[in-house]
Amino acid sequence: MTDAILNAGTVAFQADGSTGARKGVQVNRLDGGLIKGSKALTFTFDGKRYKGFEGDTLASALLANGVRLMGRSFKYHRPRGVLTSGSEEPNALVELRSGGRQEPNTRATTAELYDGLEANSQNRWPSLKHDFMAVNDRFSNFLTAGFYYKTFMWPAAFWEKIYEPIIRKAAGLGSISFEDDPDAYDKGFLHCDLLVIGSGPSGLMAALTAGRAGAQVIIADEDFLLGGRLNAETFGINDLTGSAWVEQVQAELAALPNVRVMPRTSIIGAFDHGIYGAVERVADHVLAPEAGKPRQILWRIYSKRALLAAGATERPIAFENNDRPGVMLAGAVRAYANRWAVTPDQSVAVFTNNDDGHRTAADLIAKGVKVTAVIDTRPDAPKVDGAELFAGAQVIDTQGRLGLETVRLRLANGATRDVPCGALAVSGGWNPNVHLTCHQRGRPAWREDIAAFVPAGTLPQNMSVAGAANGDFSTAAALRAGAEGAVAALSDLGIDAKAADLPAAEDAPVNVTPFWYVKEGKGRAWLDQQNDVTVKDVKLAHQENFRSVEHLKRYTTLGMATDQGKTSNMGGLAIMAELAGKQIPEVGTTMFRPPYTPVSFGVMAGRSVGEEFRPTRKTPSHKWAEEQGAEFVEVGQWLRAQWFPKAGETHWRQSVDREVLQTRNSVGICDVTTLGKIDVQGKDAAAFLNKMYANAFAKLPVGKVRYGLMLREDGIAYDDGTAARFAEDHFVVTTTTANAVLVYRNMEFARQCLFPDMDVQLISTTEAWAQFAVAGPNARKLLQKVVDPEFDISNEGFPFMACGEITVAGGCRARLFRISFSGELAYEIAVPTRYGDALLRKLMEAGEEFGAVPYGTEALGVMRIEKGHAAGNELNGTTSALNLGMGRMVSKKKDCIGNTLSEREGMNREDALKLVGFKPVNAADPVPAGSHLMNADGEVSAATDQGYITSAAYSPVLGCAIGIGFLKRGDARLGEVIRAVNPLEGKEVQVEVVSAHFVDPEGERLRG
Amino acid sequence: MIINHPILGPRDSQEFTYLGDAALIDRPDWQAENAADQFHDYLYLRDNPAGEHRELWFHEQGDRSWLVVTRNTVTHEILTVELARDVARARGRSK
């Protein structure tokens, strides 16, 4: 926060010396206020240039310039002006900035003015003053509550082509630029003993009390000035003005290292266990964020105790045509006058049902603004100095085009009277801001004496409430509650705090007679201006039996959208209570949910956008692969080489076919580091793996590898891999790339929760080892050039499924596995990750004489389909070992995860799906993966479905497309010709059922 | 939520992976006469109480302990946190 703004209160505008110069064209600018009158700022609204001052909001600056019309309403496109002076604003929503920084639906009342600010009105065409869609207002009879549900119903065929596009175009308020946001958003974590939410009199006293006691304190306020209503009122504290007292407290807090003061920070939600979400607007008040600074930060605040001192929100009174620009809340008019030195017009009337409204009249009169009438619904209204009082009177209508010109009164004696005024300050009383108290299970309770809901029920853990948020509306009561609240909260934590001395302040009682809406008049009286919900709509909802508050909300849209009905909900439910003949507390409130105020998507995403959306894992050969010009593919978080194009290759199939053929004819190398690796050690390691895998592992000899299939407890196969036994008590397990995390988690579950006394330890070593497959008839010859000579890797010394710890390249520690996914004579060789790049370069160099090729995931996939090996497409969460043709592997002689339930009848049907291969009858035809299988003749339907193709590829070895998949009784149907159909695209191919082992079905190559 | 890990102290629930009912510790004996029925019940029949619930959480972004967390599903109050291994042993599990 800049010192300039903090000090604005004392600097005031006198620095510039001249009222005339200050006013300029700011026709409604008054004297005084907390703006910095020496510093004029230029901004634009709908392209027109205006001047304002440091300390202004966009709304106060527009009002100062005589601009009352700021937007168009959502449904009827009625001209609207600003209603409030804070974050509860329903009307004055604008698009701020332009290009990538354009932000729709920002409230002019909270947008801090800066030099060069660019704002545009929304929901109007061609201009704010002449809005074509205002025609909706003429058809308002058709657009009442529930019109969504009653209209656009017939004919059904109209929905997609006609109704929906029209509704989509009309819906929503602001627009976005579709350009990337150039700014950064951060996330952060904070911890404190006491979180103080709000910096009005309660909040400041609490922070002061807790800060002096040495507690870790965070005090947050959504405003850029601390002080809350103290900045908006004229009454003092001790012998200081409210704002001067705020500055004094703020200076003391700033000097306490244990207190963190966070202006421009909205607490958006109260979550479990004392955790709060907060959005800090770091750079929304400047033209662009400083280099390296984020625009906003989403904080997660871990608090031991929290004190909600969020103040209260004024509520309007509904009457006919109460939505004209110039009709505002009385407290807001007062705030504009006292804090921003602005009046919405030179003549203002006041309409109130309580004493607080009279303060607005008094403050405006003191500022030299003409108050044309004070209309008080109470016959016993207090006297007013300097303005005409109409006690027991009501405002029954308003006139004025694009802005208020006169109000019509029904006087106590039944006569009518027209009063000229450019603004009407309305007060229907104040609602405590209970929102955060309800984010867990709190439900507010009605307090008759102040005619408002106050926090009640079970508040979020360790939260207490003070001040106006708790229904203590006087300044003195708020100060006291803040100090006492802090003492109590800290005492819970064992911190002895002394309440700060209570300064002298006003202690006026609340004097309000509930008055929700004026009954007279046939026109529309607005409750929710943001959603265009009127008193009539609530009556209609009641008439159509949508009477619970939650139904009322959804049927009429009352209280939805960006303001969440902060100024409108209370009126709506009071009217519903009246219609239903109930008391207000019986009707209750709708649920309050986070966020308290709108939150931008940008700050929710934080840094997790674009490439940073999730981590990118690169294989040890990534750099080398880049040098080769490899194409990469995302596999989970990994980037893997997909193929390695060579000069002259114009289609990926050329590269892949070459890689496959060269591997099968000579030798190819592939980075397989991404497979999960789990190190399993301990006396019971073998017994443990015997539980994990469906097939037997206990008797696997040291120095051998075995293929293993893992089942879920329900008997469905979910992962496969190998386990290599390096010692009696040491195995290295591999998993599929996709399931590396899940398999490890499940193994830890079994180890800790099912077999807690087994002597076995697990470590994930996926990132610790770089691993390469070396496959093809020349694989051994190539490896013999790299593996140190003391290790015998001949077919006799190191046969198929052998494993061992070796060294390469003159002493580098390595592991060698003779396993084959490609079906060729193949090895996988692993070295510590940091040597991966060097090993690959050495392998490629050694392979030069054999024409060794690197191959990517595509060639890997082609070769595994040619061999009929199952992968993710086959282990798809619906298939069992039986389906995969591995039924006999599932041991019935031992306990393992999934074996009991794999024996269920339904999973062992006589017509079970079996994994088989498919070749097109016409060799030129494709075999489309995903096709469903149908008998050669007969209908194509779900009922006649015979199975489906899971994986397909072009086999360069066979010279045609091939596929593997699941076919009912497939293993007994080899040679049969069936149909692979794709009814969505109307395609059908004749295929022959064959063994899934297209290449080397006897497995001679891999044993050679 | 904050989970008070028996070894590591209070940790944010974001560090954990949730599994579900701690009854999953009570895996049936595969050699029992009605093993298939028992496994069926073990796998598919879980209580979903509104109130106190013993459930399994895995400290995946931490020390990889499985924990049994007794949590009130209505209030999210966490009553006890135990190492699942200790719970499993206490419930008679061994090898």
C-alpha cells in the first residue's frame, strides 16, 4: 500500500489550495474528503475522458463528473446507476482495461482509480444511452419469474438451432477479449494466531489488542483504506475524526512486527479447521503490475482463531421505478460525500425507515448540498434541521429519463406531492454481514430489535464475531466488541491480552421500524436490480407455489450473479414471509456459500496455466531426442519421443515403419524410463509380491525376471509389469507408466494395512534409474560393446528372463534385464539417471555398425500389437485375466489381491470375451480401433455385439493393418470372418479372427 | 482440513489421498468357507455414516504413511489420527 493513500486523510485536498481548480468539470465534487485533491488522474469511460483524484473509485469519480448512468440491467436493459459504495454493488458493473487485461463485471464501486484507467459499460448496443435491447422492457410481461421454464419449450426442435443461440447471445453481462492474460497470479500460505476480518472500529481494536499482546495477527480488509465506515461517517473518536483515529491505529500496527496488515484483501471463504481463503489485489490499482509482481494473490490463511468484523450492508426499500440512476442507498450517498467529497446530484432527497437515514440528510446539508425532502415512513420520525420532513410518508413513484428527476410522495394525509431531486438516498435498515459465519453450518437468527439476521448456530471452528457484523451497530459498541473479542480469542490460546483502552465514540441506539416495500402502484418495484427481480416476481413465485427461499431464489433468480443478493435477498424473503403469513425467521435465508465476492479465474489458476498447468517430466534421453528432431507426445506428465523423423520422410508412417523394420531386422533403442519402478526389499519381499501379483512369485530364482499381472480386489486386471529378483530379499518391480503412482499406493496399502508384520520396504525409484530397451537380432552384439567384459551376456550365460547387476563403459553401475516387449531378442539396461544421456549416446555410437535406430512410442506400440501384448487399451478397467488369455496364470493355491473375486461366475462365463487378433480380409482395408465386432451376417445392434477392437496399427512386417481386441469365445473362433463396424461413421470392414501373436508366435526370436 | 499426523504433526489435507472406510483393513480370509461372500461384502458393502467415520488417508505427498482418521463427516471435526499399521495390528492383522 502506498504511503500516499494511507496519508490521504491528513493531506486532504487543501494542498492544491483552490476549490475551483479542484472542481474543474467535476460538477459534483465537494470539499473535504479523503481523496488527494492535488493529484488529478485521467480516465476514460465508454471512450470519453474524465478527471478524478487519487483515492477515488471509478464510481466516485464518475459521480463527481455528473455521470449517473453506468450500466444496463441484465434482462430488461433498464438504465442503471450506482446503488452502493462497496463490494455489494449490483448495478455499476463495467469492463475494466482492454486487450488481454480486459476484465468484465468489475464493480465501479471497488475499482480504485488510477491514471489511464479504461472502463466501458456493458450489456448495451450501440451505446449506453441508446440501447437497442431496451425493447425487452416493453415485453416485461413475458419475461417474469420462471420465464426460462415457461418459454422456449415448444417445438422441441427449435431449442438447439433457435432458442439456445438467442439465449446465449442475450445472456451474460460483460465480454472477454479472448486474448491471453499477460499478468501473473500467485498463491501463498499464511499462518496466524488471530485473523481479523475487516478493519472498521471492531477490527482495528481487535488487531491493536492482539498485536500489543504479541500474538501473530493478520488483519485483512477488502478496501484499500483501513477504517470501514469510520471513513464514511462524520462522527469522531476521542477528539479525532474517525479517519485520523484510523491512521493513528494503523501507524501503531505498522510498527508491530507481529501484525500483518492486508488492505485490498477480500476474505472469500471460511473453510474447515480455521482455514480461510483470501484474494489480495496486488496490482489492480495500477496501470500494469510492476515487473515481477503478480496482479493478484490467492492466500490460504491458517488461523488459530478468527474474528469476523465484516460490518453491515444497508438494504433498500422497494417502490415503483426505484431503479432509476440516482436512487441510491443512504449510507452510500453519505460515504460518497464524506470520504470521496462527491454528491450524486446537487439536490438530494432522503427516504428512510430508521434514524440512520437522517445522518445522510445532516451530512449532505453540512456539505452544502440541497436536501429537498426527508421522507420517513415512521409517523413519529425525529425532527430534521435544514430540510423539509415528511413523516409517515412514502415514495410511490419516480420520474426521469436515464436518471432521476422527481419523486412522487404519498403523504401521511393521503395527498400526493412531487419533489424534485437528482438523487434519492434510501435506507431500509442494515443487515449484518453474516456470510462467512454460514460457510460451514451456521444459520443466522432474527433479532427483532434491529430487524435483522445476526450470526447464530455453529460458526466455523474458532470464529467469533464483533461489531456491526454481530448486530452491534454503534461505534462505541463495535470498539468494545473488537477489543473484548480479541482478548477472549487469545485467552483460548493461552495468550494473556489486555483490551486496548476504549476511546470515546457515539453510541446511538438502533431505531428502525421494518418497512420492506411500498404497496401502492401497479408498476414494477425492484428488489434485485442485478437480476431484474421485482416485488411482482416474488408474488408470482408465491402464487405458483415456489415458496421456500431456495425455490424462490431459483425460480426468480433473486440473489444470484455477482452480488449474490447482498442488497436484495432480505427484501425478497420479507415479502415472501408476508405473503405466506409467516414470520421472517420462519422463512429463513438461503445458504451463504463462498466466495463472498467474485473471484477471477486467473487467481484460482495461479501459476498453473499453459505449460505450467501441470509438471512436465522429461526422460533422460530428452535432450538427445530433441537433437534428433524427435516428435514428442504427452504420456501422463511425461514427454516421450513418438518417432524420430529422418531427412526425406514426409509422413509419420514412413518414420515409424522404418523404425519397426530396422529394429526387427537389426537393432533399435527406446527410452523406457517412464515405466514405474519400485524397489522391494526385506526378508518377506517374495511373500509380499506373491500377495500383490495374481501369478506365483515365491519361487522365482535370484537372477530371474518374471512377468506379473496385478488384479484389483474385484478380480479385474489393472496393471502388469515385471519383477526382477536381484537377491533373496531384493526385487525390482516395474509398472506401466500410467499406473506407477497407483501401484505404489496400493502396495503401501497392502504393506501397512493388510500385512503389517511383513518385513518388507518399498521405495519408488522411477526417477532414479534411466532405462533403455535394446531390441533386435543385433541387440546382444551391440550390448557386448558397452557392457564391461567380465559380464557374460551370451545366450547361455544370460538367457531369456535373466537379470543381473553389471557395470558398463568401464565401471558404471548398471542393471541388465533380458526382457522383451517387442518380441525380439531384447534387453533393458538401466543406469543411474544422471548417466542416462551418456549411456544412450554410447549405445547409439556402438550401434552405428549395425545401423541401430532409436524408436519412439509409435514403433513401440506397433511392435507390441504385432506381438499381441496387452497395454492400457486392453487393461481398460473392465477386463479380467481370463479375458486377456491369462486365466490360468491366476494362482488358486495362494492368497493374492483379487483372486477370490476373480472366480465369480459372471467373470467366468462360457462366452467370455477373449483377446484375439484381427486382419482385414481385403488387405488394403484399415482395422479401425474402437470398432465393434459383429457376426458375418445378421443385424448390427447392441444385442448382437460380439466384442470390440482395442488396438490397431499398420504392421510393416505383415504389410497390412492389424488389430487386437476382445471377442466372445474368441480363442475358439480363429479363422472366422466377422465384421468390424462403426455405426457412427457408417463404416464396416470384414476381418478375419487370428491369433493375437502376429509375429513369431513361437517366441523363438526372443530366446535366440 | 488439517490432519494431525501422529509422526509429522498438523498437515494440510491436500497432501493426502483419500481412500475410504477403514473397514478395508479387515480383509477376509481367502480360505474361509464363505470367502467369496465375505470378499463381496468387504469390497462392496460400506457404511456411509453422517457423523463419526473411521477412514483411510494416504500421506502421498509426505511420508507415505497410511493413516486411520476418525472424522465427523458432518462437521469435518477430526477426533483421532492413528497410523494404519498400528490399527491393523490391533485388529489382529500380521502377515
